Amino acid sequence: MMAKKAAKTGAGPTALIAVEQYFPKKERIVEDELAYHILPTGRAFLWLMRLIQNLMSMTVAIL
């Protein structure tokens, strides 16, 4: 039971690293091209994050 809970703790940090890979290389803290492969729903999650990032960028540009 405890091992299953421990196994789930890696998804959050891995998701953050995967999202960071869409930032320009100069702005990244960590480079890990495999992070999104490890996530259970990695590609869909990153697609959604990229969409949100683009929408936020457009909103800031308008203001």
C-alpha cells in the first residue's frame, strides 16, 4: 500500500519538468526531453499546457 502511494508522488515534479521543456532553452532550469514520456497522459497534458501558455501570451500581448 505504501509503495503505491510513493509511486504516485513523482507525477507532479515530472509534469513540471515536462511543461518546462516548452520554454525557450535559455529560460529552462532543467532539460529533460524524456519527462513527458514518463507521464501517464504526457502528450495530452503537454498539449493542454501549450494551449494555455499560448492563450496567456496572446492575452498579455493584447493588454
